[in-house]
Amino acid sequence: MSSVVVVYFSGAGHTHLMAEAVAAGASQVSGTTAKLLRITGDQIKDGRWKQPEFLETLSQADAIVFGSPTYMGGVAAQFKAFIDGASEIWFAQGWKNKIAGGFTHSGSLSGDKQGTLLYLATNAAQHGMVWIGFADLPSSYFGKTDGLNRLGSFLGVMGQSNLDMSGNPAEIDPGDRLSAERYGQRIAEAAQRWTA
């Protein structure tokens, strides 16, 4: 049995929906358990991470998938506080050789989401983790309309939803949901191969 933990921050709810899809995809792989860990503001006090049991859950996982919305070209401040809070794990190389991946969401087509994925991959590299990219070609290349990898991202998964100031519940594009599910499957399969 291998375990995948999706750790993420979500402001408006879009990144949460993507995290659920990643976990659902990972759960479809036989012999895999998937868990969501949502970062919230109450885990941070005076700018510092205050929840060691959260980090312990991640340390027991075979794969960790990082998720953050892209705010101003990078990860959210709450997610950065979590990363900074994991510095003791970094120093002890507690996540070394774990499988890693990442995803992000923004309100515009570009939104500089690549910067967020690069940050997530760099953080994983600093921890000595093994990064898994997204391997599916955009399905539109083959005349399909399911939206798989519609934004053409390969370092990780990207999602995009138009900015909605009306207060409606968050929704994500069906293609972004499909992409996140497929990515979760890929992460789970990689974790099983790696831990074998």
C-alpha cells in the first residue's frame, strides 16, 4: 500500500477543487490511499507554522503533491509559511527520495502560473524529492474536446477559471478537473513503482 498526500492552500475554492481531483485520481490506483491536507490561516501564528502533526503526516507519505493558487506570479503567502515551517524537515532530509508533484490555479489564462510550478519544483528539489511532471499531451491536438491539459502544462497541472466577483461557488473547467485526476493517477503509479 502506498500513500499520496495532497497539501494545498485555497483562497476562493478553485485550488481546493483541483486538490480533490488529484486525490480522486490517486485513489483510482489500486493499493493507494490519498489524503487531503488543507492549509488554513489558523495554522500560522506570528508568521510561523504551528502545526507539527501536519508535517508528520507528510513525512509518513510516499508521495506529496503541493498545490497553491498563483497570486501575483507565485505561491500564496499561507503556502509559503507552510514551506518555511518545513525547514527543519529540509535540514534533516526528512522528505528525501519521496515522490513529489504540484499544481496551481489562477484567474487568467497565463497568470504566470509557470512561476508557481517552478517554485514548487524547486522546493521539492531542495528537499531531495523526485519530481513527477504531467505527461499528457493536450487532447485538442487530436481533435478531442475533453479539455485534457488544455493549458499545455508539463511541469505540473495548471487550472484557470475566469474571475467571478459575484460570490458564486467556485467551479473549475472540466478539462482542468480531468487533468488533475490524470495527474493524481500518474503520481500514485510513480509512488508505487518507486516504493517497490
